Amino acid sequence: MKWADEYRRLGVRTNADTPKDAQVAREFGAEGIGLCRTEHMFFEADRILAVREMILANDEKGRRRALDKIKPMQKGDFKEIFRVMNGLPVTIRLLDPPLHEFLPHTEAELADVAKALKTPVAEVRAKRNALHEANPMLGHRGCRLGITFPEIYEMQVRAIVEAACEVKKEKVDVEPEIMIPLVGHVNELAALRRMTVEVADEIIKASGVKLSYMVGTMIELPRAAVTADKIAEQAEFFSFGTNDLTQTTFGLSRDDAGKFLPDYVEKKILPKDPFMALDTEGVGELVRIGIEKGRKTRKKLKVGICGEHGGEPSSIEFCHQAGMNYVSCSPFRVPIARLAAAHAALKDEKKKK
């Protein structure tokens, strides 16, 4: 691995949502966290009730009351992750999935939640039904939640920045990167960046510490890739979410395509499953466009990938050729990514000779 590290030019980060995952990844040689999914912290048994209380609230005041219960939990998680990753960058994605994913589905679960929150079962059921979406992947999720319910993202930004300031006082070096997901139009990012900077700067000033942070976005929609020059006006970094970018480019549901994609590969209609190895001709072309246009606006734009492809060798070679700064993958794929990045660099050297 040390030999591989001497040759590779791509950084290798990890996708980690818990301090334990972060520690495992560091032991495997990860150079930071490229994706920390904050929603995974919401599903813990001692937190999900407060999340459900927030979703079931009828007004902003009620939502904020529930969010006040969630914030200390998120902040505690961030502090632990920052301590583990001491000195390494940590990219934290604000809430991404649609809210209905946090609500119960069976009648028994509905009754339990209603009892715990002292709310009529009919009210819980009505809220669940109201949040139902025909196509949730393209629905009310990602930055769209932040636009509709800014108090959710505001709470998360406060938790991130307060955690960073507090661990900084412990002499822990911290580099938070706040990532806003599912941006399709620069105006979405501009509004949420403005809120993020206002909240973060207020906390940093009150804390009395010096803290640098970045605000960026996940490029996972074709429109974001082809308007990357405009989006880069508001983003200090791009992270390509190639799971969703593949879905939205092909018009395929990742959850359902497994029923027929093996036939496509067997009949040589597709060379590989595009969810397993990056489709460099189609999805990859959007990535290239996104990087090129983004860096025309912001020359030193930091660019990475955090989809499943970040741990797959042929996709890593593409990321190297496209001029990315890093790939991010699951903790146990970090050694594979380090080796694949070295192979990509050596192939480049061979071509030059």
C-alpha cells in the first residue's frame, strides 16, 4: 500500500456515517470522509421518535421544538467523527431522503408512534399518506426539503459548526465541508448557501475560535452537470453522486433495474451494469462536462466522487483521467481504491513514454 501511495495522484476518502466506520477507514488509509450521510444518524432507536415528532408537527414552531431534541444528538456524532478524523477533511451531506422514509408503515407501528407522541392514530396515518410520493427519488427530497423547511438544514448546520468549534477548542484539527444535495438549479444552492454562511459565521464569531469551512454540493442531476459553471459560482467543491446521476441519466430505477439489467449485460446491450461500473460514455461525459465547466468558473474547485463507483477500479481510472481530486468509497474498499489509483497513474506514465 505504501508503494501504491507513492504513485497515485488521486486522494482516497471514505463514506462513513459513524465514528466506528471513520476509525476503520482511517486504519485502511483513508485521507478524509467524502460522504457522511446525516440521515443515517436519524434512524437510531433513541432518535427516530424526535424525528417523527418533527415530521408530524403542524407548524414551524412545532418542528423547531422537535429539532431542538435532535440537534444535541447530531452534534455529539459530529464531534466524535471530527475527533477520529483529526486533521482530515470531513464532507457532511445535509438531509437527503424524503421525510416519509422516517414514518412507520404498518398499522401496529402507527399505533406505537401515535401512543408515544400522544397523537391520534388517524393523524399519524393521514400525515404518512400525505407524504406518499409516486416517485420519491424525484420527489420532495434533498435541497428541496431545505428550501421548504429551512429550519431542518439550519439545525444541521448549527450542529456541524458548533461541534467543529468545540473540538477545535480541544486542539483537534477539523476541516468541515458542508454539502447540499440534489441541487438542480443555482438558485437553490444560492439560497441555502446564504443561510449556511449566516448561521456558521454567527457561531464561529460567538465561539472565539478560528474555523475554516467549505460549502459545496453533490452533482447528481444532469441539469446540475450541464450548468456547472453557474453552480460553481456558489459551490467551493463538487462531489459527484454517481448513484443518482446514473439513475437520472439512464432513466433507470436502481431499486428495480436488477430485474432486467443482467439480461442487458448477458445480451451485450450494455457492457456492464452501470450501477456497478461507471458508464464512461454517457454518465461519464456529464461528469467531464461538470468538471470542465465548474473549473472554468472556479479554477481551484475541489472535485470528488462519492457514489458506489468510488471503490470500483475501472471507475477510479476514469476519475483519475477526468482530473478529480479524490474518490470516496466504503471503508473496506479503501485499499482497493488506493491500489486502483496507483494503477491509473502508472498507466498514464506508460502512455507518456
